[in-house]
Amino acid sequence: MATYFQDVAEQMRNQIRQGSYPNGKRLPSEDKLADQYGVSRPTLRLALEQLQNEGLVDKRHGSGNFVRWPADRLTYLGTARSTGWHGLNTEVSTTETTADTSVAALLGVEEGEKVTAFTYLARRGTRPRSVTRSYVPARLARLISPDRPQLPWGHDIRQQLTAAGVRLASSTERLVARLPMPCEARTLQISQRTTVLVIGRTLSDVSGRVVEAAVVVLPGQCTEAVFTTHIGLRSDEDESSAPPAERQEAIQLVHSPTPAESDKEVSGD
Amino acid sequence: MATYFQDVAEQMRNQIRQGSYPNGKRLPSEDKLADQYGVSRPTLRLALEQLQNEGLVDKRHGSGNFVRWPADRLTYLGTARSTGWHGLNTEVSTTETTADTSVAALLGVEEGEKVTAFTYLARRGTRPRSVTRSYVPARLARLISPDRPQLPWGHDIRQQLTAAGVRLASSTERLVARLPMPCEARTLQISQRTTVLVIGRTLSDVSGRVVEAAVVVLPGQCTEAVFTTHIGLRSDEDESSAPPAERQEAIQLVHSPTPAESDKEVSGD
DNA sequence: GAGTGGTCTAGACCACGAG
DNA sequence: TCGTGGTCTAGACCACTCA
């Protein structure tokens, strides 16, 4: 009933979970595995693709396929409980730029207006685990100096805004599961065929203006996002105030890293 | 520079977005498209798979590939603003069963204890758009009667609990992007190779007990999830109270629709 | 340079849907 | 029944990694 590649995936999954292969160990080459399971290499590769999407296998071009078990997942914590996260080291870079169409729409400013972009790259060890691009209108950018960020998804910007006296009112986070754009795949060092979890976030102050907009891209295979809602006060009433934006086609990391390196790519390791 | 299948996908994407194909129209057969773009059918199918994951193409076995543009997305609204949703018709079925391991863990009850499961199937037209399985401990089940649900993801259960006097305190929603289990793919009528967005939700009362646990499975290609957080009160302080559960391997719809067929499915580990 | 995964081909056969 | 998409094969060549 099941297909070949599902069968093979099932068998390999069990092998890995039972610990037949230790974590970090290289699997036999795809040719050998194909022989071993009696299928062709394309079919075997479908099975590996499944396991990769489950976070059980880590493919490395030129090196091999590696076992990832237990498949540790990162947790993205929603705005309500944005605590720090251990085991990730995060780099930030700052760029002054102008809002393109999608950023302008998110931030609620005119297209071409000046904004400051903060790019967070979080790694576990040497492997990238998330990219965040956070945009702040120029008028607020001077309040922020993310030197040594403790928080991998730009939540320290919120803290700094608060500390600087900006009165924040609400945060909206919009999640989509999709395949990565080519540049995202490259930056995160994942295949273009594995899913990413994309979070578009806007932060508003008490006057309703958006003071920060961000896009977080996380490899679907090894992350989850958690949101906690306190139900104490009846917050169901005011839902007519801000209809959730009917058209927003693609939440995407608008790849324009620093104008200088925009032809070469970010990366580095 | 780019690969063939990305190139083809790009071209077809532009064609579709420019409206060269009207919404709902059948594309030429894969053989013809492969000829047309000068690639083999497997390569063309990779391109189609991309577009399918973007929600631009609807594949129907035996019938053809159909244009879906504009690619309307459903919006899952997090607990804070769980309003109704128009254009979906939802069916519910109720099952009394006993908690298996994963349900027991979610609900915080003993394995084997009696629980009531509500299964929501939401459709747009005839096509399924989400499956929700909501579990309530037997002691609370009598409070609930989801006759004619207005809400496709079981949020009416929360309303009924509130109406019955249960004092709710918080809701935690945990999102993962992954490939569907075979049974999920069948229920949602999607390919096993397109991603789903899975939301695990637990609802706790003021005493900290979990009163409802649910799993929502949404086709990634055509849904997004939105969470809004009000920042008025400082909710950052109490985050030590409930650490977000270190191990929860697979949030999955534990397919046991009718107890009868539960012996030959499921899997797990 | 040897070995690995990434991409691609040109076939084949099966399962499904509609007339 | 016929055309469609779903799966699978056995090769081929390229790009990457590492010794």
C-alpha cells in the first residue's frame, strides 16, 4: 500500500530512533543505501528528503548525510514571553536603507522613506539557525544600539524601545510555512526543498503606529514557535478594530543585506 | 546560475501572476509543459511542486494541474482574537475514547483515562482546509455540545467552557511546520510532499489544570496563523512559571478516527 | 583526485478521474 | 476506455568537500 520511498523512510527512521546510528554519524553513501534497500537512488533520495524534513538527517553537499538524533528543536517564543535563549550565538549588523514596497507596507511609512535594518544571524555552533531582519523607522533608530544581542530574534529592540520611553501597545505575529527563497536557503545552509517557518512581526505603540517590523526565517526542520495568551481580560471584544490585513502575498526576507555585498551573499562561517 | 526547475518555476509563476492563465483553469498536461519548457517531466514536476507549495497550483490526480490565483489564504487566529471565519463550513464529530500517551501528556492526565475527542473538519466548498482534533477530559465533556460550530478550529469549545463557568487562565499554542503524516495528507487531500502547519494548543484554567488540548493541521500552502499580543501589562515577569515543555517530538494528529481502525495506523515510536 | 551529494534525463508502469 | 498525474528506474554529469 505504502510507496517505496515511504517504506524506506520508515525503516531508516526506526533505525535512527532506535539508536542504530549514533548522533552525528555519517550514513553510508546514497549509492550504498540505495543498494541496501533495493531501490534506485532517486527513490532513496526521496526517503532522505522526508527524514531531512523531520530533522532526523542533516545533508551536507560533498560530505555526506549525517544523523541528527535526538533532533533538538529550537523554540521561538512569541512576544508575550520573549526570554533569552541559551546555546545560540547571535550576530547583528546594521544597515541604513530606504523602505521598499513590502517594508513600507509593514511599517506603515511611505515607500522610499529612510529606515534602519538590523539583521540577526543566530547560530548553534557554526550552523545558522535563524535569520531575522528587523526594520525601524529612521526617527526611532537612534534609540537603538544592539551591540551584543542576547536575543536571537530582535526582541532586544523591543526592550530598548521600551527603555527609551516608547510606549508599546501590541505585537502581531503572522506565521507562514513555505519553501525558502534561494537566498534564504543559502543563508541558512539548507536545501531549497525543505520548509521554513516564517514569522512576520509588527510592533505598535499606544498611538497605533508601527514602531518595528521584522521577518524571522527559521528552518522548519528544527524549530517550533510558541505563543502564550493570558485570557484574564476579555480581549475578544476589540477585534473589529484591526482586521488582519487581507492581502500580504509573501512574507519574505527581502534580501538586500548590506548594499556592498548584495552581489556576493552573506554567509560566512 | 539557477537550476532548471527553479527557472521553469519562475517562468510559470510569472505567467500565472500576470494572469496568462485564469484562476481555476487547467494547465496543459505535464508532458506538454515539459516539451514546452524543454525539460524532462521529472524536472517539470519539481517546478510544479514548488508552485504547489506556494499555493499557486492545485494538483489533482487524474484530472490535471489547476491554477489557483489569487492564492487565497485562510487565517488561523490565535486564542486572543478567535473570531468566526466566513466561507468555511465545518463538520464536527464526537468520540469517547481513552487517552493514549501523547494525549495524556498534553492533557496532563493518566494514560488510558477517559477523554472526549471532537474532530472538526473545515471545508471551503468541497475541499478540506483544516482538521482539528480537540480533547477534553471526561469530567468536563458533559459541559460541551458542539452542534453547529461557527468556529472551524474548536474555539467554540473554549466559549462553551467559559459559559459553563470554567475559569480559564491561559492558552498555549505551539506551531511546527512539517510534512504531513499519510493520514493527514489523505484527510486534507494534499500531497505527502507539501508542508502542513501544525498547531498544538492547550487551554488551562486558573488552577493550572489543562482543560482542553487540541491539534490543528492546516495545509501550509494556503494558510497563515496570526497571533496578537497586548503588551499593556508586564507579562515578562512570570515566565519562570511554566517552562515550555522540553520534549514533544511530534505534534501530530493521532489518527484514530473511529476506534475500529485504530490498530492499523498511527505509527508513532 | 577520490568520493560525496545535487541535478537531470528518457523512458516505464501504475492509479485515478471522467466520459 | 483514455488521458491524467504519481511513482520508479538506471543511468549521466556537475559541484562540492576533504585529504
